[in-house]
Amino acid sequence: MERPAVLPSGEQYEISYGDQRAVLVEVGGALRSYQAGHREILDGYGADERCTGARGQTLAPWPNRLEDGCYAWDGEHLQVPLTEPEKHNAIHGLVRWASWTVLDRSTERVVLSHLLHPQPGYPFTVRVMNEYTLSADGLRVRTAAENLGAQACPVAFGAHPYLTVGSPRIDADLLRLPGRTFLPTDERGLPTGKKPVSGSRYDFRIPRKLGETEIDVAYTELDRDLDGRAWVELTSPDGKVATSLWLDASYKFLEIFTGDTLAQRPRQGLGVEPMTCAPNAFRSGDGLRRLAPGERLEGSWGIVPGKRPRIQG
């Protein structure tokens, strides 16, 4: 008897609420797709496709890039594999291609978990968990990382969804970003400092058309509402369709990626990446958390299939 083929992203876990539907997957504990009504909220990927461009993946125990894949921790020099060899970097952590398991599941909620065991370059034991929930408020993602080992460890995390409002390309879409400063980068995508967005091509605090602007930088000093949430809002050229993403105070940094370098579907979705630390934080320490044995780092972000609530501060 012929065995059924294993899907590239492993087991599929669908959740729903009203006309909303999201699909989470075994590989990377990732968010593969999210729809509301008949509209795609994310530029995701199909069940028969392999994830490209880190779409919807969980980035832990670090997001973004790590220079030369090496860092020092408590006097020890550590080296992880170079997963961006063309730039001699390690990128997006160690769990995005791993299998995750289901801890709990209901119609509108699923909890996925991965136990990261000690390995060369990261000799620590960390459990990473994602809780995905649909409600009248949209999609909420709560991530937690817990140090289960006997020594302190460096931990950060992020996520990598691509927002869409249904435009063939994002060029004519309107973007609003809350960042007051950004981190310029060198040719390897590594931060070289911090600059105010005022007067630069990266200033989207007042909504404006993306045009041909190429963005692949992190923002910080994020303006927040009365609940401590920072909001990103992508709107269609006619102003009738919007997709919004929020991140709580645990996420101090926000990477924006217009997808110009993607081999597949460049500039068809906007990468909006909540991050608890800056790029290259394992070397710079910028936003990096030191977790003692038994300690946890938690954060939440979410997506609203529409404009952000204006009742917020």
C-alpha cells in the first residue's frame, strides 16, 4: 500500500472563528495562512509548498542576523551554523525548520511547542511555545520561551508574517509605521547604528504610498497606544481594505521587509516582523534577555483584518 506523501510543512492545524480561518503547521510552529471572509490577510503559502522567505515562521532563540554566526557567552566562544552563507551570517534562529508538537487545541485556538535541546553553538535547553487564538478581535499570537537548563542562557524571539491587502504588488499600498528611529545596515544586513526616521525614506509615521521604496531595516522607539501596543497599518490604494498588525511592549523592535530580494513573489506582501531584540543582539546585547534557569520570556502580537481601532490612544 502506497504511503501518503508528507506535506512540506508537516501536519496542518486549522482554527476558525466566525468567517476567520487560520492554518498553523508542524514545521517551525508557523502561521501558514490567515483569511477573513474571502480575503487573504497574509501572503502565505500552500499546503503543498515549502515555506520560502521565512513566511510566518517563528524566529528563536534569536530573530534576524547574527554576524559570522558566533558570539561570546559567559567567557565561552560559541559558533552556530551559517544559515545565510552568502553574507556569512546565521539568520532567524534554530527552530524554524524543526518539528513542533501540539500541547492543546480547540476550534479557535491551538498551542504548539518545541523543545530546543543543547547543541554546538547553543548549549542550552529552551522550550519555545506559540499560542494562536482567533476571536472577534482577530488573530492573537502569544510566544513564550523558558529556560529548562541548569545555566543562564541568551534568548530572544520574533515572527515573520507578510501582510497583504490583495494588491498584486505593495507599491501602491499605503503604509503607516510607528517607529521614530531605524537601524541602518551594511551590505551584510547588520546594524551600523541608529538614526531618526525624520527626513529619511524610512519615515512612515504619517501614512503614505510605499512606491518603489526598498526597506529591510529594524525600527525602534515605537509609538504605542494606551495599552502599550504599537501598530502597523497597510491599506489598499483606494483606502477600502486594510490589514493591521500590533505588538505588545515585549517587542521593542520591528523589522520591515518589502521583499525585494525574494526569489519568489517579491514585493507581493509586506514583511512585518515583531522582535524582542535588535538584529545581531547576540553580539551587541541590544534587547537580548539573559534567562536564569526556570525563567520565561513572553510576548504577544496580533493581526486585525481591517484598520486599527481608533479608540486607542
